[in-house]
Amino acid sequence: MNLASRNRLGTVALAAVPLVGLVAFFLYPVGGMLARGFWPEGSFEPGAVLEVLGRPRVHRVLWFTLWSAASATAVTVLLGVPVAFAVHRLRFPGRDLVRALVVVPFVLPTVVVGVAFRQLIAPSGPLGALGLDGTATAIVAALVFFNVSVVVRTVGAFWEAIDPRREEAAAALGASPWQVLRTVTLPALLPGIVSAASVVFLFCATSFGVVLTMGGLRYANVETEIYLLTTQELDLTGAAALSVLQVLVITGLLALAARVRRSALPVDRTARPVPRPRRAHVPVLVWTFVVVVFLMAPLGSLATASLRRGETWGLQNYRALGTTGERSALLVPATEGLYNSLTIALTASVFALALGSVVAFLVSRPAGGRLTGVLDGLFMLPLGVSAVTVGFGFLITLDRPPLDLRSSAMLIPIAQAMVALPLVVRTVGPVLRSIDDRQRQAAASLGAGPLRVLLTVDLPVAWRALIAAAGFAFAVSLGEFGATSFLARDDRPTLPVVIYRLIAHPGAENFGMAMAASVVLAATAAAVMFAVQRLRVGSMGTF
Amino acid sequence: MTGLEVEDLTVRFGATVAVDQVGLEVPAGSVVAVLGPSGCGKSTLLRAVAGLEVPASGSVSYAGGDLAGVPTHKRGFALMFQDGQLFSHLDVAGNIAYPMRLRHSPGHLSRPAQRQRVAELLSLVGLEGYADRSPITLSGGERQRVALARALAVSPRLLLLDEPLSSLDRGLRERLASDLHDILRNAGATAMLVTHDQEEAFAVADRMAVMRDGRIVQSGTLDEVWRGPADGWTAQFLGYATVLRGEAAQRLRLLAAPDQSWHAVALRRSALRVDPTGPMTATVEEARVTPDQIRVQLHVEGAGSLPAVADPGTDVRVGARVRVSIDVTRVAPV
């Protein structure tokens, strides 16, 4: 066997590990879910699926999904781009804090975001006078809140890569600051903006927890509709039809985003001195401040609500977390939910890191060609496929041989790992790709074998990205709700499931406990993100 | 006619003084090179002239008008960087036409006029037929030519060149340096060039200023600076091989050129030549053959170890005794 074919065999063997994982725990369950819809009675009946797409209610759901996601994306880009400039191209006191605060909402459990917004705009809340409770505007605002960090981090990375001298050259040629922005800076940022916008659209269109907690009976998007059809109406054909539509649209979007990203210049991260703000930058800084206030307000109101019950203030809601709630809303105390969440998130992040780093390693090989492109796209799929579909697919396919995991404690961690996998690949991949391959060649020529090259060239550069990715995956798993809501058993719930149960049950004590549990969950996720932020991995949270 | 005048200019970055009370003149129609090692503050000086750095004190004026408070885009200068900084989302013609497309700018031209001007500029820099190419497909030298055409597009009052040829390899640099000289003359441009490469400065400029640690240590025409370097450091930076001081300098003067007077002297490598009729004697310490000549290191009696050259075929084995002559046009008193 010659050297080239031995190398290829090694790559294939290495790729087999995550591929098997993806097939068994993503494609198989999702496929199973879709098959239920297309073969309802064991025979292929596509007509029923087409019939679903003709229902007026489905039209309303599709229309709401489309316009809420589109308007949320537009607002997110408008809010985020100036902030990206401020925190990536200026140096001012508190910049690192702003960078960290901006990322916090992204890892917050969607249920918490929904609860926090409702708390803010409820008739009794601080912004109750605006009358936003139960409106589509409130849902769009919550979606924006959730996704600003995607724009800030992705566009910021592009902004850092623009050589300021290019803008200076334009200014020297007579372009006013506004003309420089329009003719030089924005064209260079465009791939980043399009890439971020397509991912934000994706997240908004597949958002589950936010729409479920805020939409009430009036508003449903495709994701909550799939949930409703599968759990309430047991209409699997309808759910499958919507899932197929979602997968098609999302695959198309991901392909578009990948194309735009490829056409962009490679991100070069040479450190450049970043200037202090001048008077001309005051509007941008004010804008940044306003955005930070917008991001912090729901959290502030959440924290306030957690400290009161009725008219009395204190820590009673936190103390109540040790109980099962008013009229036993829960089967186990909320603290046990926290414990379950932590252990499950830990397991899930280990899985996601193990599989994700192998995928990142494979897609960062310079000589990969077509194969790596396909791999990269394949492992991005979980980003866009409805978590509800994944969760339900798990439920109906992994309950019998060959894979019977019904009673396995690994079921939820595996599902969450699939959801977090794309984030790990996106964090670690760019860092590995930034290593000049000639360094590996130099190490090999000095006598280092492939494993030693990995340990002495790749690892010293990538270890921070690996830890950051693990932390990121942990935070995301902690808040995962879409898939988990299907899989969590009542006697072993995660904290987001506990919160959802509590707000679904009436009673001031249950509501107070939901607030307190949300604060605990948000604080845990935020603490993890703050720790990870200190590692300064530029690719984290970029798309 | 007055062009650029820099008076007493100081630029600080925190506690560091990057440019220290610098005075410099670039008369209209001339090309002045600011020559200095990296980190001497020459690029900061250029950026301050462009309006990209705010001086702590001093003034920059052009044709008598003070430029303090005039933003970069209203100065009517053009700036060309070491790596061109072409706009990768525009083709070559789009890059060159960039300043002509800016509304409300004095260089704004109508569409047909733009096309004609782009064609003129492409032929000026020797890139006819490149209009539709993308900058990514160009070689380093071609990119710099496009950057130059773009900078010349609106006939700037002053062209600022930041190490325009430094990123190119040697052969290309030499060719492009002489092209740059001709292009600037043909365009009648007023230009300020900063570089660390003395050959680039000599090839392109009419006048030069030598900069060190934020200060201008010497300025004048090329010939003035070349013939009378201000000090030993300047001489070596200009490419003189050795500087002799004190007794060694006096001995060399007495031996070789008693009619000259100097206290210290800078010698080019070719100032001393192995010559059977020469007045000095020396021992060969080292010899190395190059395509044009033999480079030798000699121990010259009374003056110490010095570099010299010998014609190809001369017997200069290590240890050989030779006679040496000095070419006084290749030495400069310091």
C-alpha cells in the first residue's frame, strides 16, 4: 500500500467516527420522523403531505415564521453592526465587559428569554405601559435579543480583518468618512453580514422556546406548530410535511451562507493597535450603550421578579427551589432539575467536543478538497433542523433494536450533543485552519510522526479553542429545550423543563420559583461564558 | 513655488515621541525621499502629513495654507502603501477610477471621461489591457503599478508614497524604481517618499532627508547627502562600507591622499583597490569571488583591517602581500 492511499485510508477511518454518530443520532431519528409522515400506514402517500401544505392554518404559520424571522434578522443586523465596530475596532474602558455581556443572551435558555421578556412587558411589568404583551413585536424583540451576539461576533471578526490602511488610502484619495464606509468598508464586510444574517434568520425561523412561551395561542411558527401537531394533535403527517419543508429551506440557506463565506478573504488575525475613540465615534458608543441596556433590561427585570412574591421581597423563591412547588407542580424538587441539567450538559459537552474536534480537524486539512466541504455542510445540518424534529425522532426511532436507548441516561446528552456539534466545529475549525500547513511539514521533516505533529503543532494553538468550544457546548446544552422537552422524563427533568412546567402551572409560588430557577440557569450559563470569554478565542460564536 | 512645508512637527504616542520637531520641505514638482531605518518615525511623519495622525505640536502646510484641522479627504493628497491596498471588490479599472467616482470631490469626472482617464493612466504605468482584471490575479509589481495609477488618478497636489517598492523582490524593485522615477517626472508630480532602502531613495528622488530616532539628521540634494554624510551612522546607513576615525583616518589620508583634509572618513567598498602601482601595502585576510570583481578584506599597514576590491584574475590568496590604491571619489569626509 503506498503512502497516499494509506493517508486516505486514515482520513476515512477518522471520518467514520463522527459520521457514524451523525447517522445514528441525527439522520436516522430525523429520517424516521419524516418516514412516519410519508408512510403513515406503511405505504407511501405523498399526497397527504401536499394536502398539509394547502391548509390555511399552515399558510398562516409559514407566513408568521417568514416575516417574524425576516424582520428580526433586519433589526438584529441594524443593532449589531455598529456594536461590532465599537467592540472590535475601538479600545475603551469596559470593552471586554461589553463583549462578554453581548454573548450572554445567546447561551441563555430560550425558555428563560421568553420568561424574562414577558416579565418585562407584562401589564404589571416595568414596560407594561407599552402594551406589548402577547404581540408579535414582543416576539421579534426577543428574537433580536437572542441573536445580536451572532452579528456582533461574526461581523466583528470581518471588521478586525480589514486593514485600516485600505480605508486610509480611500480617505487620502478624497473619500469622506461616509463615502469610505459605503465604498470600501461595507463591501468588505458584506460576506460577514450576509453570513451572520443567514444564520440569524435560521435561528429565528427555527426558534422554539421563545415563540412557545410568548406566542400564546395567537402566534405559532413552523417549529412550535410541529410541536403542537406531534404532541397535541398526533398529526404526524402534518408534522413531517413541515419538517421536510424546513429541512429544504434551511439546507438551501446553509449552502448560501457557506458560499458567501468561501468567497470571503481568509480571516487574518494579525494584531493591530486599536485606536481610542474620537469625537466622531460618540454616536457609535451611545448606540452600543443602548444595545447593552436593551440586552440587560429583561435580565434585570427577571432578577427583580425572582426576589419578590406578591408584595413581599426576599429570597423565599430561591428557598422554594428545594420543594416541588405549589400543589406539587413538579415531581421532584427544582434543585434536582439543576443537578440533572449540570450532569447532562457535562456529558453532552464531552460528546460534542469529542466528535466536533474530529470533524474540525478533518475539515481544516488543507488538501481535503470536496470531501471536507461535504463534511462541513453535513455537520452544520443540526444547526438548522428543528430541534423538535430531532427530539421526536429520537423518541420514535431509538426505542427499539437496533438502538434501544429508551431508558438510557445517555439519550438526552446525545441529543444535546448533536445540537451543540456545529458550534464546536465552527469554533475549533477556523483556529486549526489558521495554522500554516508548512509548520506541520517542518515538524514532520524534523522527525515528528502524525500524532506528535498533532500534539506539538496543532494542540498548542488549538487548546484554548477546544476548552472554549467545550464551555460553549456546555452552556448551550444547559439551556437546550426543543429536543429535551420530548425526551426528559417527568421524574428526571432538566432545569429548562422545570421552568416551563412551573410557568404552565398557576400560582404565585410557582411563578416565583420559575423566576428564581431562570436566574440560576442564566447565571450559570453566563458564568461559563465569562470564563470562556477570557480565553479570547476569536472564532467563538462566529458563523 | 512652495509645496509642502513641515515645521517643527512633533507626534507622540503616549510617552513615546515618534516624530521629534521635524522640519521638511517638498518643493512643488520635486520628489523628496525620507530615508531611515524601520522604527525611526518616517511612516508616522508621512501619516501626519496625510492627516492620519494628529501632531502634538508644529505645523503642516501646503502652498502656504495651514492644514491643521483639514481632514485627510480634503487635503488633495494621495497615499500609496507598501502593499498597494487595492480594493479587492473592484477590478483594476474600478480601483483606478475610484477617486473619480466620488461625488463632491474635486476629482469627480463623468463616466466617459473616467474611461478615458483610466486608459491614459494604465498606459502611463505600462498596464494597457489590464482594466478588467481582478487585483487578486495580479503580481506584486502589477499591483503596485495599479496602486500608483490610482494615486495619480486625480493629479494630487502631493503624492505620499509609503515604502512603495519594499514588498517586491530585488530585480523587480530596481526596474520599477526607475519606472517610478520616469512616471513621476512625466506626470509632473510632487511627491514625498519614505523608505528604508537607500537604493530606492536614490533611484526615485531628487532630494532626501535622513531620519533617525524621530529626527531629521541631514537633508539636501542626493549629491550633497551622498558626498557629505552628516556622521558615521548616516554614512553607513547610506551604504558606505566602513567609517574610519582618528589616527587610522589620518594615516590613510597621509598615505593615500595627502592633499585632502578630513578627520573621519567613510569608505565605499570599492574605494580601496588592489593595484600594483598603489601607494599602500597590505596583507590579504580574506577573498571572495563575485561575478564582477573579487571582494577582499585587507590588513592595510597603518590603517587596520579594511574592505577592498580586486580585478578578476588578480593573485589575492590569503596571506599574499599586495599594493593598494585609493579612489578619492569613493570616499566621503564625515
